[in-house]
Amino acid sequence: MRDPPIPQRIPALSWRSPAFLWTPLALGLAIGWPAGLFVNDAGLQRLALVAGAAVFAVALVSLGASWALGRAPKARRIVVLHVVIAGTLASLAAPYVLTELLAAVADYEHAGARANFSFAMSLALTPLALVLGLPIALISGVVFAWVALAPPTPPRRPRIAREDVQPFR
């Protein structure tokens, strides 16, 4: 006779149903709210949308990889952690990418202007990028996790019949 399977203590999270409705809504809210901070500047709105999309692309790839390896997240905080780690990587890379882009544009406008942009400028902007990027990544991760993912349902305990219980002897 085969014993019943051992129930999981904490079941994995699942996508909120219907996923084709809730997942894009969650991504739209999580990526779109930082762009709403820049109502008067369309360039900064686009930059916020592109940065948010890049962060969520990296976060969803790492989340999908952990799901494929059989380590599905069991709490929303794990999903938020994936987003915050991706946001940290993007925040650390942003000053170096921005400095290189500004140097390329300056060199295009005025030959030799690239020499005015240095690695020290990137290092000086890194703390500012972290101070701005990490809270945005945290809030976006929380918004995504709460909108897109349904809370785990606890496993049902088997009902024990009175005749199954053996009295002390």
C-alpha cells in the first residue's frame, strides 16, 4: 500500500488568473509609475520606461530560470528580491552608460570633446544612481508582486476520523 504524498509546507506562488490580463497590467503599473513622475519632460519619461523595461526583462529572466530549475518562489518577497537585484545592476551600470553616451554625442558635436568625459565622472554619479534607482526598483517590485501573483493557498489537512485515533493504553 502506498502512503499519501507528503504535503508541501509552503506552496509556490502562482500567477493570478487570468494571467494574460493580470501580468501585463502588473508590468504596466510597475514600469509606468516612474514615468508618471516626469510629466513635463518626454525624454525623461522615455528613459524611465526603457530603464524599467530593462530591469523587468532581467528580473523576469532570472525569475523564469529559478522557476525552470524547480525553485519556484514561495513568497512575494523573493519576486521583489529579483526585481531589486536587477534594479541594482541597472543603477550601477547607468552612470557608465550615460557618460559614454554623453561623450559620444559631445564628440559628434565638437571633435575632441570626448576627452572632457572621464571615468571619475561615472564614479561620482554612481551613488546618486543608487539612491534614485533602488527605491524605484523596490516599489516597482512590490507593485508587480502584489498585482501579478496570487497568494499561495495552504495545503488542506486530511480529516482525521474519530475511529482512526488510538487512545492511550
